[in-house]
Amino acid sequence: MNELLKRTLTAIGFGAVMLAGLTIHEFGFLALMLIIHTGCLWEYQLLIAPQQEYRIEQKKKAFVYSMVSGTIIFYLLSTGFRFLFFINDYIYFLIVPLLLGYLILELFLKSNSPLRNAALNAMGVIYISFPLSMAIFFSYHHENAAWFPERSGVILGIVLLVWLHDTMAYFAGSIFGRNRIMPSVSPKKSWEGFFTGLASTLLAGWILSGYFHQFNPIGWMVVGAIVSVFGTLGDLVESMMKRAAGIKDTGKLLPGHGGFLDRFDAFIFCLPFVFLFYMIVILLN
């Protein structure tokens, strides 16, 4: 089976799962976010392993703590967004002991580079857990509204824009891409592909405003631009990490796409910036 067909079939299958999770019921959405978070954090830990100075037994213990603490922090952040306006904000302080736990762990592991190891482990929370928890915020900011499209519409819109940009940039870059954005990091990414993707997300953002009313047409076009710019930066950051680790893909679970982190790097990276724009819109209104 050729690469394009594999990519297409995987995209259709996983796209159907994403669409169902985002539109049918909030529990499906929460389960979907947990699966994505677990898969991405798992692959991140494998990705940073070559950069850490651990013996095998040390790495196993650090891996277990990172997965457990990262999942708990993701839950706490998501719960904090879920109940932000109903209970209090103190739940966020529970995250601090878990983050300090990365340093405490190094005391007992007695590795050769404790600060480097702890920093790389903690970065997984900043890089993956924090952004994905923001997806929960979008769906619970207006909790009394209907699930779809009022509550899940923003996330679905972001997902569609990310996938549209990736698709258009891929095809445009393959056909007439000449000028590379950062060839030392990602030889295939071209400016022609980027600007084609950007134009596509701007147009799609304007169209989405007719279906999802969380933003007006200009607002959705801004979201489209954010997705294109920071999604591309997210792709480049992940490519940089893969080059440092000496690997091509972070996993093999998604044929033609690699792993979870390969598929969701752009989505994860653009979420904080869409979140920031969303907060600005709320404050201005």
C-alpha cells in the first residue's frame, strides 16, 4: 500500500473517531482527550530518553513517575477548568508538589545529570498536559449550553483548521514547494506549502463562523492564522526533537502518520495561543 493511500485511510478512520468524540457526548470527548494525552506523553518520554543520562532501571522509575504525575496534572488542570467558576482556583496549587516531585525523584535515582533529567521530564507536562487541558476549558466555559455545537464547536473548529492546513501545505509543498522554511530541521516544509495552508485556514475560518458562533468571521480568521503559524512552529519543534533523538517518527500506531505526537503536535502547540486569543475576546466583551 503506497504512503498516500495509508495516510488517507488513517486520516479518514481517525477523523471519524475524532468527529464522534467531539459531537456525540461530552464523556466521549473527555475519553478522547485522555487517550490523546496518554499517547502523546508516552511518546514524549520515549523521545527524550536518548537525551537523559539514566541507567535502564532508573529510566523505568522515571518513566512511571512521569506518566502517573503527568496524567494527574492533566486531570487537575482539566478539573480546574471544569469547575473554575463554581468552586475555587486553589486546585492549581496541587500541581506544584507533583512538579517538585521530579527533583525529589532525582535524589533517589542518583543519576549523573539530575537537573537535565528533571527538566526534560517536567517539560512533558508543559508541552503536552497544559495545552491539552485547555481543550477542556473551551468545552466547559459555557456549561449550560448544548454540547454541540455551542460547547464543542471551538475544539472541532480548531481540529478542522489544523487538519486543513496540514493537508493543503502537504499537497502544495509536494507539487510546487521550492523554498524551504527550515531545511536543517524539516527538509520538506516549504514556504509555498505554508502560505497555501494559511490561505486555506483563513477562508475556512470565515466559513466556520457561519456554523460555530463562538467567534465572529474576523475572530475565526484570526484563529485560522494562529493555527497555521503556531501549528507550523509545533511541527518544527517536534521535528527538532526527533532529530535530536535520531528517529523519524514518534510511534507507529497511526499508519502513514507515525505516532500520536506526530499527528497532534500542531494541535497541541497552537492551543495555548488560541486560548490566549479567546481570553482577550472575553475580556474585550
